[in-house]
Amino acid sequence: MTRARTRARAALLALLLIFLFVQVAAAAPAASADGERDAAHVVRVGSKKFTESVVLGELLVGLARAHDTPAAHQRELGGTRILWNALRADELDIYPEYTGTLARELLARPELQDPRELARALEPLGLRLSAPLGFNNTYALGLTRARARALDVRTISDLRDHAELRLGLTEEFYERKDGWPVVRAAYGLAFASDRLRTLDHDLAYAGLLAGELDVIDFYSTDPQIAAHGLTLLEDDRGVFPRYDAVLLYRADLERRAPAFTRALTSLEGQLDDGTMAALNGRVQRAREPEAAVAASFLDERLGLRVELRAPTVASRLRRRAVEHLTLVGVSLLAAVLVAIPLGVVAARRRRVGQVVLALVGVVQTIPSLALLVVLIPPLGIGAAPAIVALFLYSLLPIVRSTHAGLTTIDPRLREAAAALGLPARARLRLVELPMAAPSVLSGVKTSAVINVGTATLGALVGAGGFGQPILAGIRLADTSLILQGAIPAAALALLVQGLFELLERALVPRGLRLRSR
């Protein structure tokens, strides 16, 4: 056995052991959770990617645990539709919602104003609605107090005379039926495309305070409004409906977790606008953990003691690393098994190859967030849609590099192999693929490094990974939290690149390595 073969087998064995370790580590929590579900139903709580929703989600988790009901929180999932679809698909049990969103965006029945009417409309869908929690978090448009005074702007109608203003709107508000489209139509607003941009809610606040934006959309319970003395414009035409906070949950939860669903009534009417804004402020401005804020509220208002389970930084990092490696490892392995044969077919059959390269190229142009959302209905939330999306994005570099490696082989080498009497499969295995190995490995390495970065978006669909602290850090404008996800992700990308460099040295003969550089 030659040294090259020994090194190759050692490298492959090391990669296999790493992959198996990741799978075992990822399966252990799942097995524990399954056992817990057998003993008592784990209430699956969801929340949207803004602070108020996360705080309410932690309130629900604390309430469940105070009544001896296991609960798990899928934090900071994407937009409203992601949670709505997950609830209906039995991927979630409960999440906080708003009456205006239910009536106008989800049910498309704006005439339903009373929560009791909404509850009756939801019954055929197998869903239940709690009574309002006590606060109305409606949409609003606003600007800084100094800018409002300088322009003498008091109402949304006044914006018609100031087409020069720079607007920053959240993507969801910009697209929603009860958001910017209805405001623009009702008030006759016309802003040029270069005066309006869409961006994250918390980044919009930063842009407003920095003077880079003039007008943004608000949630009326945002703590930044009072903290920075911002001015909300009067909705003088009454476009925005009431957005009373409620709890939306599956009807079968009453059977699976009866103590918890009975306890939901204790939250009704307990949170007025000021209280909710104060809770949001403790998280966003005082940097208190959402779970701690929720626990103190339950203790002070309802007399419920909740034991906080605060993981250490090391344990969080370890869990995120396992989640991230699972997303990258599974998707990359699947892509290698599919893309290399596709690259071979593309190289051997020119017309088929053009179609294959075009298809994988088109997949690469689909926005990652859009692809994740499309995959949720058939696959649910969690790791599955993230892995499939990463698999699809991994195909192009590997297919293209395999195709390039095979089509650039000197024709004389093929002729010599054929003259020796080697059949086509033998020529591919013994001559062509070894010659193309540097190019193939380069494509796999490119896909692996790209996957490490792209996998951070998996947090938007509940897949975890290093994207979770990054999203939370953006929401809270907390640089240290962002770095807890960004630095390990960058380090992992460098580690992956280094491993593939070693793998190339082990698998590719020195002569081919020298010639490929």
C-alpha cells in the first residue's frame, strides 16, 4: 500500500468520524426530547423575529413550566406566514398574534373586528384564540421630533407634501395587505423608488437616529419611541385597525396540554400598552434576557415562580456548533453524491450538459430566504428546509467544477486509455476522474465554505446554528451577541477550507497538484 493511499484513507476516515460525531451529537437532544414528549406533551411555542414576540413567547414557556408542562421555544422565526403555516401544519402549538393581522393578512376578512368573531372564523381551521392580552400594538409611521417640527408634519396626510423624504420600511410592512399598500392608496402617497427602501425593523431605527432615514414604520409599543422622543404621525384617515395582542393555538392543545391551556386565561388583560413597552425596553435597552424578563413578570403579576434554565456560553456555543455542522455536513454530503454524477453526465453529453448547467444555475439565482419559505409547507420548520436549500445551493459549484475538470483533460490521454482497451467506465474511474480531481475538490471546497455562511439563515426557519445569535444581536443592536455567531461561523469556514486543503494533498498526486496551480 503506497503512502498516498494511506493518507487518502486516513483523511477520508477522519472526515467520516467527524460526520458521525455530528450526527450522534445532534441525535442525542432529539432522543431526549422524544422521551420527554412521551411523558407529557412538549408545548411548541413560536415567536416572530422582533423583541415583543420573543418576550411573549418566553411568557408562554414560563407559564407552561409553572404548570408542570414541558415547553420548547422556537424563537425568532421569519415572517407572519411562516408561523401561521407552521401552526396549521402541526409544527407549532401556539404563538402570539394580533387581531388586525389575523383579520386582514391571514384570513383576508377585514370586516372581522371583534375577537369573538375572529375566534368563530378560526374554529373550522382547528384553531383557537385567547381573549386579548390587554394592549394594542398597532402600526404607525413616524420620525424624529426635531424633523417633525422642522417640516411641520403632524399627520400621515402631511407626507403628501414632502415627496423628498427618505422612507425606511420593514419588508413585511411593505408587502402586507394591511401595511404600506393600503396606506399608500388611502393617503395618495407617491414616493420615488430611490426615496424608499426596505430593511430590518431594528436597523431602520438605527438609520432614523443616524439621520440616514426620515420616516419609518413603528410598532406602537416599541420602547425606542419614548426613549428617543420620537413622533408618531396621526392616522387621520383611520387606516390602521386595532392590533390587540392575542394567543393563537391549535384546538387539540386543549387535549394534549389541558393544564397549560387553562392557565392561558390568567394572561388575559394583564398587559396594557405601557407594561408591554416597559418589558420590551428591559430587553432592548437594559439588555436583560427575555426569559428573565418574562419570569419576573409572571412572579410579580401572577405569583408564579419559574425556574430559569440559563445555559452557559460554552454550552450554547457547543449546541450551535452541532446544529451548524449538521446543516452543512448533511447538505454537502448529499450534494457531492448528486452533483458529481451530474457533472459527469454534463461532460459526456453536451446537450444534456447545457440543460443541467442551466438548471443548477437557475437554482443559484433564487433568493435564499424565498427558497426557505417555499420549502416550509412541504417540509415544516426546523433543519429539513435549511438542509434542502443548502443542498440545492451546493450543486452549481460542484457540477460546474466536475464538468470543467473532465472537459479540459488532454484528448490524447483519453485516446491512450482507449488504445489500451479500457472500457468507458474504467477510463472514467482510472483516468478521467483522477485527472479531474483537483477541479472537483475545488468545487466541493467552494460549496462547503459557502454553505457555512449561508447556513446562518437557517435560524429564520428554526434550524438553529450560528445564525441564531446573529439574528438576536441585530434585533437588540448588540454587537457582542452578533460576534458570538459571526466569529465561530468565520472560524468554521476557515477550518473547513483547511480540511479540504489537507484532503487535496492526500487524494491528489503531487504532479497533478503542481500542474493545477
